[in-house]
Amino acid sequence: MTSALLSLSALLTASALAAPSAGAAPHNDRPAGVPAGWERVAGADLTHITGASGRQQSPSAPGRQQPLSGSGGSASAPADESGPLAIKSMRNGRFTATEVNYVAPNTGALRARSTAVTGAWESFAFEWDEADQTFAIKSLANNRYVAVEKNFTGQAQNTLRARSTTAGGWERFEIYHNEDLNLYALRSTLNNLFVAMENSYTGSLQYTLRARSADVTGSWEQFDLYTIVG
């Protein structure tokens, strides 16, 4: 079966990109640390995709894919499903995988280490919560929600791990889109920090994703989102 990845080039709908109407309040509610040019994405923007950039990539054979286990719980409120997505780091050009085989305490750590999407390891569901206007990210490798490990210490502090059966405060994220760059940034609502890819780490946590940046400083905090088709 042939599969393909189509880049989400039009994640923001036309209405979200439209200029404010006459008399509308200026866009002055930008949270601290969010650079100009980055706009917050709502659930409807993910569920009403209007096109793609044309970039495609054929996944390799799913040799590392593992069968999906139980439902793993649900978000705290009804969520809009965007379909399975892959998260590609712009720092090293690799896709994020869930390390389901890592031993505790790093079981389920997210690392941008895959050169292709092979299956569930690199697949994520983004679920929108209308009540608090945030996303929960569920790994399809183990059907667990991604949490920010704020209480970890050292280099592992604020590591992203797919380990939760429900989505609470530790598992909530804002997504920002930059129209000019056509890239995305993820911001944890637990510590209000952007997710970065640790390209300089060595060992088992090399390329790990951590919510540790106060700003989008460059490719460390920039990601591309791909919809998985086929």
C-alpha cells in the first residue's frame, strides 16, 4: 500500500488570516514571549485544512511500528480530531518519535530522530479542548497523552513524554503558526515555555523535545506538521 505525507501548508483558514474589520480591537493580547508573526491556532484551523504545500515524502516500511493498545482515556472535554499528524523538527529535519521501549523514567520520551514516518511511532493525534482553548497531543504509538515533565531535574527537566491516560494541565499545549515561514511552534501551558529540540544532547536523550524556551529563537523551536495519508 502506497502512503504519502502531505505538508500542512494551509493550517490557518482564510478567516483566521483576514485583517481585522474596521473598529476591531488591535491584536494586543499576545502572550509574553510570543514573537511578532506567530499567531495562535484554534481547533477549527486544524479540522478545516484548505490545502497543502505540495511537499511529499514516501514513508519507509513500518518495521518499527507496534500494534496500538487500548484507548488510553480521552481528553477532558470533547475534542476536534485533526487526523494523524507527524511532527518534523526544522533543526535537524527529522520526525518526532515516541520512545515506547525506553526504560523508566524516560519511557515514552519524544525525540526528533526518525528520517521517515514508519507508522505509529511518528504519529500523533491533536485534540482540541473548546473549554480552555488548548490542544492535547496523543501518541498513537501507545495511545498516551504527551505531558511536560516539569518535576524532572537536570537535562531531562520539562521533557515531553507520552505517558498520561488523560489530558490535564500537564498535557495542554498552544500551537502557533508563522504564515511567512509556514512553520509551527508548540507552547506548554504548564510552564508557558516553547518546545525545543535538543540537537546538542548526546546519549539516549539526543534530539529530545523539551518545553524550555521563553521565545522562538530559531530552528530549535520551529516545527513542520505533516498529515499522514494512506
